[in-house]
Amino acid sequence: MSRDAIREQAVIADLLAQSPTGAEHLLPVLQQVQATVGFVSQDAMRQIAQAFNISRADVYGVVTFYTDLREAPVGQYVMQLCMAEACQSVGCRELAAHATHVLGVPLGQTTADHRIHLEAAYCFGNCALGPTMRIDDRIVGGVTPARFDELLAELPVAASSERGAA
């Protein structure tokens, strides 16, 4: 077992020791793991399932249902492009084509430098101001390809550019 895996296991054990393990607490615990570690690994799911006395499939089902929970590390920034109908009517497909070209990755992938994870999403409730995108927790409306380039340039570069990296 790697040092990172041992450290992750210890962090999760500490979170579990501080958290109730009733079924209604599963999502908050998964969110805590996500916030602390950066993603919810298969090992973490196994550890959580054991603590909650539920199947790993039950934990996996929750992790894969919620789009903000991740099974693997993603880039320093997560960029989500709204692909819902209202945004489609005002150019989200063109925006997605531009973003994938500029970043050099298809939707659902992370750039080689681990800086940006680009993915499709469906509706941020900002339909009147589409196309809309979310950068981490920030919703931005009226995003044109030129505005995308500006937003990308505004993102600071951190020392470690992968969430969940040691």
C-alpha cells in the first residue's frame, strides 16, 4: 500500500470516527471525504461501506449519482458547461467546441497538466443568461468563446494542480 493510500485511509478513518453512521449521514460523509481528499476512491468506498454496515454497491450508487462526487482526482479547476436545452438555444455547443479545442481535451477529461477538468452539466438554473458555465462553485452566464478565454486566463496557477494529489 502506498504512502498516499495509507494517508487517505487514516484521513477517512478520522472523518468516520467523528461522524454518525446512520444512512441519512452517508451523503454528508461522502461530501466530507470529497472536500478533504479531493475524490472518493474505491478504497474509501470500501472503508465507508464497512463503517456504515452497507454494501460497497450502495456507496458506489450514491457516489455515481451525484455529479459533484468524484471517483478519481480531477484538475485544479472543474469547468462545467451547461448543455441543457435553454443553453443549447444560445450557443453552448459552439462554446463546448471552443473549450475542447482550447484545452485540448474532450468533455469529461482533464488537461495533461491537471489544471482543468472539463465536463458537461445540465442546468444551473441560470437559463435566462446562457450559455452558462460553472468554474468550481462560481456560476458564470453569457459565456461566449471570447469570455471563456478570459475566464481561463483569470484562473491562478497553484503549486499542485490536481485535486487529491499529495
